[in-house]
Amino acid sequence: MEKEDDEGSCNCFFYAMREPNPHKRHSALSRFFGKMPCQEHEEDVLVMSSLWSIAMNHPDDTELPSVGVLRCMSLLIQKGLSDPSWLHRHQNIYIPYYAAHVIGSYTISLPSLASLAVEAGVIAPLLGLFSGRMTWVEQRVAARALGHLASYDSTFPKIARHGEEILRLAMRISSTCINTVYEKFLVAKKREKYHCDLLTRGLGGVQMEDRKAEEWASQLQCWSIYLLSCFAWREKNYHSLICEDLRFLRKLCRMWGGMVNGDSPAGVGLMRILCRSEVGREAMAGCSEVIDSLCSLSRSSDDWQYMGIDCLLLLVNDPKTRPKVMSIALTCLVDLAELDSLGNRQKLGDAITKALLLDFKGKGKDKRIESLWELKVHRYQKEEAMTEEELEKQRAVSTTKKQEGNEKFWSGDIEEAIVLYTEALELCPLRRRKERLVLYSNRAQCHLLVQEVDKAVSDSTRALSLSRPANSHSKSLWRRAQAYDMKGMPKESLLDCIMFINGQFNKRKGKGSMRSKVPYYAVRMINKQMTAAGLFASAIMMSSNPVESENINPRSGETYEIQDIFMLWFSLYYLTNNG
């Protein structure tokens, strides 16, 4: 191998990897990783790219970590931080990114490799990258690696030695990274070439760069929040530091994974952890924007809806925070009182009812609480005591009222239709969930037509709570999407639109038809809301150099192939989740 050492870094590494004898291969690799940080070869970036691929595809393979790759990566990052001139020679500018990525990949699932990484001294170099001593691109992979190290019992104590520094950095980065990526990359007069290369792996043009930049910006934000969550979950003492900055909490409640990072709970995940401590609950309850955002999440079709409900229940069940939260969240929670389940969460509606009626004495000052007691307690007991014949008679009267309401609706007497649907709801037996769902949904449509937007959101949410599974009634989803659009809530409207189209797709699929049509109005609404709810929407509004979005010229009655839309989504998902 001595001769191979003289042939350059690249040949030496690949010769060693091809060595069939395990003992000789380990010995050669160990020597190589020991020398690499002390030497410099033009081909080093090829070795790093190969290591990146190996670690990504085989994160549980202990061979390379056992022969010093983690120590080597640590020293290379440190070299880049301490010697700017080295970074600008050859293609060394790529090396710190690859090195941090390799560390993050090898620490993703095995605590033993995470411990090995800490022993190799990776924390300080990663903190250097995370603090912004290079660029946001390196910050992202540093956040990923630090998050992995903070998630294990064996390595958290070492990370916790830098606790305050990490928390303050993570709070700042999660608050500012979206604007940073927008200003430093998307609208920059000249983009860093190595950023473009890393984003697209040399494939695609500006559009691909933009899509990947959005994904990476979201990941940097979500991984920074995850890092905060690791600390908050383990030690409630950290809650005070996180909650002392109300500006951060106001920003936190608006942080979400977006369409490119939907598998992360983002801000609400940390908020739910904070709600488990007294100091966290008091901070949340003292910030009306936070409670409003939790209500919006709880009345949405977001995958993390249950987390919003969890937070509100934790706040309502605390006597100290209950008054402030009830004044804002009561209507939202009453709308969800008949929710059966969300995923593996069972009887959520009963938990909500129990929390809201905690101090109810049979009569109260708030009619919403009285109506909830009437619905969930008094009426339930009354119907339990009725015979089947009495219930069927009551149902027949309700059906008649509904038909009369339909006639009034189609004749244009919307106000009278609302009255008749309300009377029908008061008579329809509670166990007739589907019939009551339709009544709520019809009344929501009436409220939309008379511009009573909040009532439309309320009734469509009640209808979706009655549907099984929850949030599966297409008409109610579309009506709530319209209501949220009218209220200027693009994210919530977008999520309901997507669920609506998904429901249309599944309905046609169940009938054996794959070539389903999506109404143009739904496509147009999605386009509008994706622009308004996009990750960079706020940055665009704040920027003096906004990026113009394409306008759609509406064509009456036009439809799009549903598979075309889904192919677009699937292609975006593939592009943003590989590399």
C-alpha cells in the first residue's frame, strides 16, 4: 500500500475499499483516514462524495466508523473552519458539507456509532458549522447531525454541556433560516456554484434548484426545532430559556413542514412538549397568536391536527391557564366535541367534552358550554331512555325538515333554509351520524352564501368530526376550504383542498376508474393557496425584490386529469426526498 499512498488520495482510498482481505482493508483504511486531514489532494472531493454515498446507503455499517472515518470527518470540518484559504483551493469548499453529512448518516440509528462520533470530537466542529461560520447549506447538515446526537441517552450529556449555546442558535436559525435562504440563494444576483451542485447533484436547472432550496430550508428549520425538542423533552429546565422570548413563540406557532417536509410536526411538536410544563403552559396561554394557531391546526385536515388538540387540552385542564385559553379556544373545541378518533387516538371528542365541562354546574354564563352539555349529556341521556319507535318518529320529522330546508335553499331563501336545517339537527337522533353530518354540511353551505364565514368553518368542522374516518367528507372539505380562503387562511384552505381531491381520486379508484377529472375550480384554488402558503411567502412579502408568480387565466368548465396533478406531486416528492 505504500506505493498506492503516493498515487494520490483518490486511488489510495478506492484501492483500500477493493481489498478482499478484511484485516488488510481495515489497516489500509485506518492509515488513509489518519493521513487525509493532514494532506491535500485535488481528488479529495471524490473520496468525500463516495463516503457520502456509502454512509447514506449503509448508515448501520460499522466498518468505516471503526477505522476512523468519524475522526477524519471531524478534523476536516475543523480544517475548513480554521483555514479559509484551504477551502478555496481545488474543490475543498464541498468537503465540510460532505463531512457533516457523513457524521449525520452514521449517527442516525445506532447509539454505539453516536457515542463513537462524540469520542471522535465531532461536537465542536459541528457547532462551528451550526453557528453559521460557513453558510446555510452547512448549517443544515450540522443541525441534522447534532439532532441525532441529542436524541440518545448515551450522547445527550455531552451535547448538553453546550446546551444554552445550542438552544439560542437553534431558536435563531429556525426563526430566520427561511428568509436567509430566500435572500442568500433564491433572489441572489449570483448563486454559489457549489450550492447549486450540492442541491441538484449536477442534474436540473434553476427550477430544480428552487425546489430543492425550499426543501432544504424547511429541513433546516424543522431539524433546528427537533434539536430544541430533544432538549425540552429531556429537561424541563430548558423550557424557561425557550419560552422567555415571546417573539420566538409567535414565530414558532407558524412554523410547519410545508408540502415538501410534511413528515415533520415542526413547530407544534415543540409546542406540545412545552405544554407539559407549568412555565411552558403559562407562556403559551399568554400569547394569543399561539392559541389562535392551535385552534386553526385543530380545525384543519393537517396530519398533526391531533397535536393541536393535545396542546389545547393540556392548557384547558390547567386551572391557571384555563381562563385565558377558554376565551379564545372554546368555539374551536366545541366544534370538535363529536370527534371520534384521529389515527390511533380514540374518543378525542369525549376528552374534549370532559375538559370543557370540568367546572360546569348545570347552568353557565356561556351559551356554547350550555349547548355542549345539552348535546353531549342531557340529549344523550334523553335519547337513551326513548324507545326505537319514538326515535324513528323523531328522525322522520327531522328528515321532513331537511327536505323543506333543501327546497328553501334551491328557491334562494337561504336564511329560512338555515332555520330548517337547525331544527332538523335538533331532532335528528345522535346516533344518526351520517344524517347529522349532511345537515351540518348543508348549513355550512348556507353560511358561505350569506358570508357568515366563521359559522361556515364551524359547521363544516362539525360535519368532518362526524365523518368516519375524520375529515373524509368531500363536500364539507371543499366548503371549509372556501371558508378558509375567504378568511385569508391559505395553509388551512390548501390542506382541505388536497384532502378534497384525494377523496375524489379514491372515490373514482374504488369504482375502477383511474382517469378521474378534477374540476378546474379545485386546481385554481390549489394554485392560489400554494402560492400564498408557500414556505417563502412571508419572505417574498418582506422582500424589495419579490418573485412574480404566474397567473392562471380561468377557462370556464375546464378540468384537469387527476393523475396529472398527482404525478406532479409524486415527482416533486421524489425529487425532494432523494439526496
